[in-house]
Amino acid sequence: MPLFITINLALCFFAQTNNAFKGILLTPLLMDISLGVALVSVAGTLFKKTRSLIWYDLFSSAVILVWYAYWQSSFKEDSPMFFFYPLYFSMITALVSLYAINSRDKIDKASLIVMQSLVNKVIIQPWIIMLFIFLSLEARENFMLFPTLMTLLLIRYCLACYIKDC
């Protein structure tokens, strides 16, 4: 998920500086475009014939932009969450990509079978997690719900990468 990591690092930078590009991130047009990309990504995960792993990156990248713009009005501009959440997302995604996904050659058959059964469970289908992430955007008073669900989506991405080649 290189696009997701890049956008999160950019958000970390913009949270610490007073850059003119930060104003563009808060425009309703960018938020609407990002919301549209996120919705298309949810629909894209429903089709099995498409390369589904790209939808994770597109959805995560779009929804983090929606989150950033949507939550700016409810919290102070210099709130630490606008720096630490994107930093957490970029670091955990990079760690998962480097260590977990790249070591899939060393996994035994029994673990691979368990992972396949988890991927096939209805409750952790990516589109369900993505819908819950949309709902968490509205739960501003429970501000830990959004990063928790994004972490769950990242775990689901990791499982999908183990099963398929990414």
C-alpha cells in the first residue's frame, strides 16, 4: 500500500507545518472526490475477478483524506491526532509490508489453511470492514474507533496478501 503510506507521511508533514497545500486538503471538492474513490473501492472489492489488493490501497488512501478533512472542523487544528494517527498508519503499514508479507515463503501449510479459512469468513470481508470505517467517521466522540478499524483493515489486507500474491 505505497500510496497510503505516502499520503499518511504527507499528512504528518502538513499537520506540523503551516503549508498552503493544507488548505487544499480541507476543500469540500477533494473530500467529495476522495469519498467517491472510497465508495468505488468498496464496490471493487465485491468483484472477485479484479485485482482486489489495489482496492485496499485506494480505499485507505481516500478514506484517510476524508477523515482528515471531515474531522478538522470538530477538533483543534493542532490536535495531536492529526499527526499521530497518520504516523501510526504509515509505520504499521510499512512494518506489515516489510516483515509480515515478505516472509510469506516461510509459512507452514497448517497456518496457511487457517489463514484461508479466515479470509473466507463473512464477518471479516473487506467490504464489511470498509462500511464500518465509513460509520466510524461519524463517531467523532469515539475517536479511537477509526484507527482501530483501519488497523483491522490492514490485518485483513495482510491476510489477503498471504493468500494471494501481492
